[in-house]
Amino acid sequence: MISNREISKILYEIGEYLEIKGVMFKPRAYEKAGYSVENLEEEVAEIYKKNGLKAVEDIPGIGVSIALKVEELLKTGRLKYYEKLKKSFPVKIGELSAIEGMGPKMIFKLYKKLKIRSIKDLEKAAGAGKIAVIAGFGKKTEEKILKGIEFLRKSGGRFLLGVVLPQARSIENRLKELKHVNRVAIAGSLRRMQETIGDLDFLVTSKKPKEVMKFFVSMPEISHIYSQGQTKTMVRLKSGIDADLRVIPDISFGAASQYFTGDKRHNITIRALAERKGFKLNEYGLWRGEKLIAGETEEEIYKSLGMVTPSPEIRNDSGEIQVALQNKLPKLIGYGDVRGDLQVQTNWTDGENSIEEMAESAKSAGLEYIAITDHTKSLAMTGGADEKKLLKQMAEIDQLNSKFQALNSKFRILKGAEVNILKDGMLDIKDEVLAKLDVVGIAVHSHFNLSRAEQTKRIIKAMKNKNADILFHPTGRLIQKREPYDVDVEEIIKVAKETGTILEIDADPYRLDLKDEYIRKAVAAGVKLSINTDAHSKNSFHYLEFGIAQARRGWAGKNDIINTRPWPEMLKLLKTKQNIKNKIA
DNA sequence: GCCGTTTTCGGCCCGACTGTTTTCAGTCG
């Protein structure tokens, strides 16, 4: 079965081949279709299977012609049109265009002149000085290509949100302190709080752009200056990420924020909408002819276009514009709305700190409660707890809670565990002990390579355990390190609804699991979620911000997240408690 | 090749900067 990712990759590549051939407009059509498929919630294969060709045509950006091509791909796993293009121009186009500064035109020229087909060819030619001598190229272009290849190898081109955000805020703060600077904002994928960040975008309003630029390029973390102008400067930081700075007038601050926050698809759609309404929208404002209609705030721009302002996290042209035009945007969970953390590891297993240290740290992070969820026995490498150890830990938690009460603190430690799901879907702790816990998390930590059907069946079996409250990190992925295990998340969501199992949004910056698209599905299905840090150290409670961002990108509201409630209310939403209540009633 | 709160035909986002030019093409966001 061919996946959305594979289909979108082929559509993107077709767009690039057509671009090289100088075909008008079609490249953008294919790019748009590729993007649309890439960001689709449902597998195109499923859509086609269920509702046929017409349903594929209903996907935005896909019309009769591309739908037929997708059908061919689904049926045969191949696409003659694509193969013909590849044959006519036998170059690894996806690979080459991933290099910073390499576009279709350069790829074309390099193939014509030097028969360059791959990064390997390109590196060899650049290293031998063969590129600098081609007309239209030069020494600098050659150097830039070599650097681009090096960067691509080193980083895969993107950085984790959790790694980048502190760096960006540090720069933001220094810009704010500058004398000639009035306003500062972070824009781009960072403002959208994407899982991974390609580069940093800073916006500054100032009457003395030259001074600001001078400061920016002389910051200690700068390793390279790509370009430096009056309004735009681009640099590389020593950490490896690129950063752009734009200086704009105050009157354009909102317009620039809107323009540079994106994403690209959102902006294209918004600008087309503006044009239809007789405006022109650029980074300096919303214009009718020569007249500035709006520009100082994003809100007045969106308002002039007849819509409410979508939160940056959901600006990706996935329906937010239509909903905003109808003033029906959901109220997203706020960054201060989470009251407790339901996945916390301690030095009872693989965490660094004691239960008390974790509790104290959570308290000073503003939380009202945490659940201690150490690993269980079949995860031997962590010293996972057996029934006896769990009971002992529960006793210690009781003591600590008494201590908090004696000190007049309302902070509460809940008893929990991260219980292993065995290969056959059984849990590795006896039910009578699980029943004594406040919060039972269940998780897959082994047998990642089961077939989709087996993996799904196994997890569902575990979810059906009446003591299993929350499915931790439901897909097991580690961003840029490990693919998710093959599991039918749609089915998991369905079963979560049926069984009252909570799905976790693991806020660890490497996990961010569930993904936004599944969060949106779960929310739509009425499944409850919890945002947890998965903290293994007392310094990790700030992960909550990443988890909340993830929830916002999945259109989740405060009510969709159980741990936005005080702990007594939160517990009532857990399956275990519901069962007990049902039994009593 | 796609799409429609002006359109089923005629459009398709827009501006900054670099490098290699001698007035501009290419790339990026």
C-alpha cells in the first residue's frame, strides 16, 4: 500500500521536473497537490478504497488529472507520467533541491553542463572547482553549494522545537533591550510552534535599521553572514541553524508578523482572499490601491478581510481560514491551562530525581499535582517496578502527601505507573495492584516491529483492560531518531472512545506523540487527552509548553485535556473511577 | 493543472537580496 508520504513526494518531484522544463503554472499545481496529500489526515489509499476516484478529486488541490495519476499509483504502485519525466531528465531532483540555494534552474544547468545527477556528483564537481567556471556561476556559488551539502548531512536541515526555542528567546530578549528597537517578535515556524524548525525569523521595528543589523550580525552566536541589507539580514548560528532578521516600520508590525508567520499555504490563501476583496497584502500592510487599510496589528488585517485571527499554531491552511471567516474558530487550550502532570519518572527507575524532588520542582513550575509513573518490571533495564515495589512506592507517596498536608500545601502526588504492554497485549502488573493506583499509564516499549495488524490488536487489547487509564506516547516515535511503530491510529482513537481510555500527548520534545493531525481526529471523535511531560528529571517540567503547543496545533480546547482540571475532577474522568462509580451505582 | 462570495475561462502571492551581470535571473520565505 502506497502511503501519503510517498505520493506527496512523487507529486512534489513532478512539480520540480515541470519547473525545470519551464512549464507554466503546472509546477505550482503539483506542489499544491503534494502538500495537500502530505498533510491529509486520512490515507489517500483509504479514501480511494472507500469512496473511489471522486473522493480523491475532492481533496483540495487535486482535480481530474492528478486524481487519475494518484489512482494509477494506488493501483499499480507506479506512475508512467512520472517515470517518463524521470527518464527525460535522469537527475535525483528531490535530493539536489534539498540543498540550500539549489533551485530547479541551477539543477538544470548543472546537469546540462556537467551531467550532475546527485549530491555525490555535485560535491565532486564543486570540490574540483568545476562549478565556478560555468557562466552564471562563480566561486561564491561553489562554496555555498559545498556548505549546503555539509549542513544537510549534519542536521537533516531541521532542528527540534525544544532545542531551538531557548536560543531564539535569548536573541529576542537581547533585541528587545536595544535602544533603537521598539518592538520585537519571533515569526515563522517557531511562532507556529512546529515540531521541528527550519530557521529562526525575527521581526523588529526600528527607526535605525542599520544599528540593529550591526548588532545582530555581531552577536556571539553568529558563525556566518549570508547577506546583510537595510531591511533583511540572514545569518547562520554556531548551533547550525539559520536566522533571518527583518526590520520594518512600526506601522507595518502586524502586517509583517502576519506575512512572516505563515505557513506558506496559509499566506497564499490569505493573499488570494485579499485580492478577491480588492486589496493587496504584503509585509508592509493591507492596501487598497495606494491607501493603507491596516498594518499595525494582525487582528486589524484579518478583521479587514472579514475574519477572526487564527492562532499562529493553526495557520497551515487546513481549514482554519474557512472556519475563521465564519467566526467559528474553537477556543484552544491556553499555555497556562495545564494544572498537573500525569507522566513523571523518578529514581525508583530511570529518572534522575526522587519523588519529593520531582514534586517540589513541579510545584515551583506552578503545577498542582503530578502522578508518579515509574516503569514496570518487564522493562528490566530501567529497574522496572514489580507489584511489591509499587506497593512500597505507594506507601512512600502517602507519607509525602501527609507531609504536604501538614505544611498546609495543597500539592498532591498521585500514585501511578507506566505499565508495559507485553507482546500479546497483556499488562505486566497484576490487576489487583493496578486497581490501587490513581493513574495507570500503559505503553509499548518493546516489539516495535510487529505488523500493523498485530501491533494495533496488541495495543487495543491493553486499552480494554479496565484499569488502563491512559495510553502513553501512542505511536512510539522519536523525532529524527526513530520512526513510529506501525499502528492504526484511527482504530486506536475509535477504541479510546469506546473504552474511555485517555490518549496522551507526550510533551517530550523528541516525542510530541500524538501528532497534531491525530489530536485533531481524537478531538473530533470526542476522545479525551492528557498532556504530560514524561519528565525523567526535575528540570523537564517546561516540556509542558511543547505539549500544549502540540495540542493547540491539533485544535484541542481546554476541555479536551483532562489535566487542565483540579485533580479530584481529573480523576473522575479516568476509566477506573468511572468503572468504580458504575459499580457503586 | 486547479479553481470560483466577481469567473466553468482566465487567471495563478510578492518582495528582498546575492551573484554575476552591466539590467537581471535565481532563490527564498
